[in-house]
Amino acid sequence: MIRRLTRSRAALILILVAVAVLIIYLIPDTFLAQTVVQLRNFPSEGAALRARILAQGQLAPLLFILIQTAQVVVAPIPGEASGILGGYLFGTWPGFIYSSLGLTLGSSLAFAGGRLLAAFFSQHFRDTSLYHRFNHLISTGDFVVPFVLFLLPGFPKDSLCYLLGMSTMPWPVYLVIAGVGRMPGTLLLSVQGAEAGAGNWQRFALILLVSLALVVPCLLYRHRLLEVLSRRSKRLAPEDSHE
């Protein structure tokens, strides 16, 4: 009975995500679809998006938080652009706080979705190499590896949320790792957005260059970084199991 209920919830989440994606692509007049289009064309349509959101008055921060939540759960929404949008709308620190709230909520939903998906596929999923690979990284109780992955610029953190949800990582530990690990990148994007909103394009360009200097090496050497982190986890495994 419990397993059937869990599978029903997982199926409901999959259906809701699929509906959201279909709305974005098939119904272009919705607020969400227009937001995605304007985020993807942020350099040319950022001002229009800013005016449309701020026109909501006191609801503007809540609306932005929901956008950040949705961009974690629904892949078509560009995360970097929405992070810049926070600073562009509200300034550095309010944008950072609102972004962090939305990202934490979205990360929690993605983690819960991973839990439900793992339960939905049950033993079939637990026999896969994907499950063993990611579960191995945290099986020793060493959570440095996923924390570093959240810190890495350019790493697909949204997918990582689902994958960690499929592992045995405790939810409170995950919440701290995901929340704190995202903060440096979120703050950097908020600063970029604030400088763009204030018209400080030289500072914006400088911060953008610094961001690219961090992101590009991480993207190019991400597989090597994963191998290094995985070897570290393997070295710790015998010691932890011996204790």
C-alpha cells in the first residue's frame, strides 16, 4: 500500500514537470513561458523582464523566488540568467537572499523528487551503476565530495540534486550542503546583476570575466575533478568501515 502511494506521488511529480515543460514550449503566452524566453535573451530583453516583474509590486520578490525555484526543478529555465536577474531586480544583497531562498526550495523539491523516483523504480534502480557510483561518494559519511560539486562553477547542480535524492544522503545534511554550497556562485551572479542594473557595465564586464575564468576550467576539467574526488572517497572508505 505504501509503495503504491509512493509510486503515485512520483508519477504525479513527473506529470507536473512534464506539464510545466509543455506549457513553456507549447503555450508561449503564459507568464512562465515568456519569462523563460526573456531570460534566454537576457541581454536584449532584460529591461522588459525587469519592468514586467517589478510591475507586480510587493509580489515581485515572491514571484522571483518562484522563478528560482522552478529553474531548479524544470530544466529549460536558464539558471545563470535567473541568478543575474535577482541582482538586476533588487540589488546585490536582496537579490542574493531571494535567490538563495528560491534555490533552496527548488533543491529540496528536486531532492524529494529523486527520493520518489528511486522508490518508484525500487530495486531496478538500486542495481544500476549510476546508483552505486553516486551512493559510493557519500557512503562513507564523507560529504566533502558533493559539497565541492555544489561549489564548482558551471557544474550541473540541478541534476545533482535529483541524483543525491536517489542516494542514501540524509535530507538535513543535503539541505546544508546544497544551501551553503550554492551561495558563493549565487552571490557572484547577484553582484553581476546589480552592476548591470546600475549601468556599471565596466564592472559587470570585469565580474563576468572573473566568472568565466572560474567556470571554463571547471567545465574543461570536470571529469578529472570527479576522478580526484572519487579517489579521495575511496581512500577514506577503508578507514571509515574499520572504525
